[in-house]
Amino acid sequence: MTKDELRAELERQAQRYTEVNGGEIITYAAQPEPERKPWRKKASPLDQAFERELQQIEKEQASKPDPADD
């Protein structure tokens, strides 16, 4: 069965339903796909500790005078 044949069959069934039962046919638009957000990994406690250590090292290096400047 092709798409055109299927559409014609559905149209016949809809017409028959309205004639026989006197009912209304309500068609709805397709719902859009939900928007997907990019996946992001949540930092583990080890990742957080590593980040803190890096920040402490950077602070120590920034506060320490560079001997090459003398």
C-alpha cells in the first residue's frame, strides 16, 4: 500500500465515520521533538579536589616572587 492509497483509505474511513455516526474528527499537528541539551559530565569529588589543588598551586606560584626577574 502506497502513501497515496493509505491517505485515500483514511479519507474514506473519516468520511464514513462522519456520515454514519455524525461524529467530528479532530486532527492534531505533530508534536515537536523535545530540544536536547548537550550532555555535561558532573564533576566527581576527585575532580573537584584536583581542581582545588590546581587553584592552590596557581595561587602559590602567583604570590611567589620569580627569581629570574632579579
